[in-house]
Amino acid sequence: MPDSSPSLSVPHGSINEDTIHALVHGFYGKAMADPLLGPIFAREVPAELWPHHLEKMCAFWSSTLLKSGRYHGRPLPPHLALPELDDRLFGRWLQLFKETLSEVFVAEDAASTIALAERIAHSFRLARAFHEGRDSTGLRMLKA
Ligand code: HEM
């Protein structure tokens, strides 16, 4: 039986380096203007390092979605280090990411990519709970 899970579907053709660039730059435009997320990014990423951060995020999504191998970093550490990351912030991040996806990818690619982002966000939340000695067994995946 074919797998109908959106997270496992192959790209439908709207995912390439150009649309990933539009996704990353569009998303951070929204995130920086957002009252919840904007102050965190402004505090954590000095102005002169923004081009580097954006390039890193393009490499991350290129590696994740196109298997390009362009990203060589470790995604988890910054998300363990930020003290205020809670479900409200993760929920807002996913919401803005989903909104941007619908602007740059066709619907099938947007659906598979948001499913992937939700799983990554969940892995960050699980890791945070573990590091803080909290019980993570009841932690449900946040949906955009
Ligand atoms: C509330 C939600 C989030 C906040 C506030 C947040 C914030 C940050 C900050 C401040 C950094 C460090 C910036 C830098 O040094 O360049 C970062 C890095 C990163 N974030 Fe997030 N993030 C969030 C959620 C996510 C999610 C859901 C994903 C993936 C789906 C993600 C993927 C990454 C990656 C790949 C990096 C680069 C790590 C590295 O190689 O240094 N983030 N994030």
C-alpha cells in the first residue's frame, strides 16, 4: 500500500536552492517582525552575523530537503541554550514557517516540509525536557 504520510513523500518539484532561499529569507523577515520571536533573534544574532545565519539556514534546509550535504553544523545546541524557549514560541515559529511555506512551495511540498519541521521542533522540545530533568513522556508534538 502506498504510504500516504506527507512527511515521507518525495519533493513535488517546487523545492530547489532558489525557493529554499526565498523560504529562509521570507521566514526570517516575518520572524524578525514578530513581537514574540523578533526580540530573541535580535538579541542572539548580532547584525553583522545575519548574512552568515541566513546562509547557514539555507544550507540546513538544502541538506534536509534536497540531501545536498551543504550543512555541517549541530542544530540542537542553540535550542538548548535559550532559556525562554517554550511551547508558545515553538508554536509561533511553526505558524510563521507554515505561512512562508505556503508562499514559496506548492501545497504538497509545503505539507511535507511543515511535517518535517514539526518533527524537528518536537525533537528540540524532547531534548530540552531531558536536559532540564523534566518528564517528557507526555509531551505531544506541536502542530503548526
Ligand atoms: C522558538 C523557536 C526557535 C527559536 C527562537 C530559534 C532560535 C535560534 C537561534 C537564536 C539560533 C542561533 C543563531 C545562530 O547562531 O546563527 C538558531 C539556530 C538554528 N536553528 Fe533555531 N530556533 C527556533 C526553532 C527552530 C526550529 C523549529 C528549527 C528547525 C526546524 C530550527 C533550526 C535551526 C538551525 C538549523 C540552526 C543553526 C544551528 C547551527 O548550526 O549553529 N530552529 N535558532
